[in-house]
Amino acid sequence: MKFDLPLIPGTLVKRYKRFLTDVELAGGEVVVAHCANSGSMLSVNEPGARVWLSPAKDPNRKLKYTWELIKIGEAMVGINTQHPNRLVAEAIETGRVPELAGYARLRREVKYGKNSRIDILLEDESKPRCYVEVKNTTLRRDLSPGAPAEFPDAVTERGAKHLVELADMVREGHRAVMFYLVQRDDADAFTVAADIDPTYAKGLSAAIKAGVEVLAYTCRISPKEIVVTDPVAVRL
């Protein structure tokens, strides 16, 4: 996924009210940017860190910038949760996720379950449907070599609901995949932050026992593009 317009570098001042961010630009001007991330952003919300903003394409939009990237230590991290579904869909369509290859059609945001929408639905006449739920993963509390990225960064009742619905799809004879997109380039493993949300951790364990598959992939991130690259070890 290439960014449509060149990103604008700045320095993070603070994030507040969940969806607002103050960023100081190179010339000293402080602007308010939209933060497209409803999580706690634990470990990727450090004042003084270098960040990148995308300019709004709509001249009438109230907030003229959207926060896209942050640099934590030497790691680049993508914090915009509006991108993961597109990123994973592109990766599947270009053959970079061999576990999800071989389907004739890919559709996004398809209604299923109990008033929900699946992020990606893969279909082929020769095999069962494959329901793919995508979760953006940015949390990494331990920056030592080999330490995993983690999900979730806050309690997520909605995420727990998705696990139940994926398990239901398996029971109906379909395939279901929980896909954790690690939107940072310094992690080679993934785990669940059970201390943050023990209910979600138990739900994932139950889903796996029901037949839900778990995949985790990392990304190559720069101010020009974000590309899904390699699978990482899943440690549960």
C-alpha cells in the first residue's frame, strides 16, 4: 500500500480524547491530526517521538491531517487502524500469504454471524468459505531482541465477540482465520496480552480448540509505503 500523498514529518506532542493528536511540524507550527486508532496505543504513544502525517485530500475536512506512523526507538510503526484490512487483502491477492492462497474470489466487509461483518471473505467453488478477521497489532512492551508483539492493548469486548463468531463458522463447516497484522518492523513473534485482557485470551484459546486458525505477519514500513512481508512465530 503506497501512500497517496507524501507524508509530513513532525514530532508528537500528545494524543487526547482518543481521536485527536497534537503534532509539531518542522517549522514549529502545532497542528491537530486525526488519530484513527481507538485502542490505548500503549507503547506507541510517546511524546517527543518522530511521527508522520498524511494530508487530507478533502479540502473541506475539519482535520487537515491524519496520523499514520510513529518511530519508537529504531522501529517504524503504523498506527492507522483503517489500513490493515486493505494491507492484508493486497497481500493475499499478490500471493504473499501462502496459507490463504488458492481462492477464486476475495470480498471485504461481508455480513455474517450476529449482526457482524467479516473483514475478508475468501470463496472458491472447490472448497469451503474462509472467514478472515484482521486485527491491527502495535503493542510491544519489551523491546529486547526476540520479544513479541502483543494484542490487545486494551480490553476488547468486540474482539472477543469476533472470536466466538469465527468459531461458529468452523462449526458450520467453513474455515476461519484470526489474522494479526503486526504493523511494526521490529518484531519476529506474536503473543496475546493476557494480563491486559484475560477474557480475550481465554476466548482465543477456546476459538483455537474449536478449529479457528491463527496467523501473524509483520510489515515493512516507511513514509512511502506499508507492505505485508513475513510470517512471525505465534506464541500462545
